[in-house]
Amino acid sequence: MQKGVNIFSLKGKNALVTGATGHLGSAIASILAEAGAHVFINSRSKERSEALVNNLKASNFSADTAVFNVAVQEEVESFFSSLDDQPLHILINNAYAGGAGTIEHSSANAYQESYDISVIAAHNLIKTALPNLRCAVQESKDASVINIGSMYGMVSPDLGIYNSAFSANPPFYGAAKAALIQWTRYAACEFGHEGIRVNSISPGPFPSENVQKNDPDFIEKLKKKVPMGRIGFPNEIKGPTLFLASSASSYVNGSNLIVDGGWVCW
């Protein structure tokens, strides 16, 4: 590393963040833009994607919309066709959609839908993006893929903290995230020798603003599960994201970075 070089800088790099307009997705996209990357803001909603792009541009950051459904391969291919041969230095698989409920109250289809939008989507995205990721490696000797897992890909939810079985964190969510974490390790082994690093981040309790506002009792229960005694806030996902996206983590491959205030420690 040359003396004086900012190893956390993403200047001149292109990044794609799926599910970029959500609670954590917008923070993830923002830190990449703040660090100098040109960020493609993915969402199924054109309005939401444009709103975040406009907010970033208002702060003199660089961003473009990327409106497509990660679970529809034809839409994924269409987006990457529009990129042509541009390098993609950073790919963050963050998109997710799903309901709640215990095993007793979940359908079999919910498992398939959860798996499709996490593991299958990550598979399709990296496979389709390979020419662009390889182009990035040729340009800067490094490309980074980050999959957003979850602490519930490692431990089970405590069902006792939920108001009802219908509001519980569902079994298909944790099952899909566990699969995504394992898929991350496989991808790291397959592509690491090319200079394409693949890692995951597993967030802990980051409840949305609506949940914080509407269910303070639940928030208190969450806090008691965390050794740090509090919930996480979106800006606290920024540092781990920037670390794995930048050359600061140039020898980090196949890791699962847990950001949960210590939840899985006890």
C-alpha cells in the first residue's frame, strides 16, 4: 500500500446495492457514496429509487437508479446489459421481502419465496455480474461482493419476546439467511483466486423507526437481549460495509462480520 493512500476511499469505483431504499439499505448505499463510489440504487420501485438518488445527488454524491426485481432473472440481465462493459467493483446483496409467523403459522411457499430473494438472487446476480466484476479486478486488482445475512442465520429467535406467534421472526427468514452465509463461503472459495472477494455481514437487532415508535415494549425486550443494552441504528452498519467494500479488507474473504452488539455471544 502506498504511503498516504486512503485505504477506505471508494473514489472511481462503481457499486450496486440491492434493496437500497430500505431501513439498512439506504445507510449502506449512503456510505458507499460518501466514500466516493458511484452507486446504483436498486429497488423494485422507481419512485423510491429516484428519491434516494436525488437525496444523494443533493449532497453532491454520485448515484443512478437501478430499477429491477432481483428475483426475476430477465430483469437482472436487462440491467447488466445496460452496464455494458463497465467495471462493477462492489456488489451488495441486501434485498429481502417476507412476512412473519412461526412454523405453525407459515406456509411452505414462504420458504421458497424467502430463499428465492436471498440465495437464488445472490447466485443470479454474481453470475450475471461476473464480466463486470472481472473487469473491476483488471482495473483495480480487487472486487468485493457483500451479502447481508442476519444473526438469525446463526441463532434462533427467542419467541418469548414477540407479542404473538403471528408477529414472530419467521423460520424461513433464518433458514434463508443461514443458507446465504454458507453460500458466501462457497463463493469466496470459488472466486477468491481471481481477486473477487465475497463476504457477509450479519446484522443484529436494527428495528425500523415504525417499530421503535409503535412498539416500545418490544424494543425494551430487544435491548435486554443485547450485551450492549441497546438496539442498533442504521448508521452503525456503515463502518462494517465500508471496511468490506474497500481495500482496507483486501485480505478478508469468506468472513461473516457480525454486527449485533454481542447478541450471539450469549
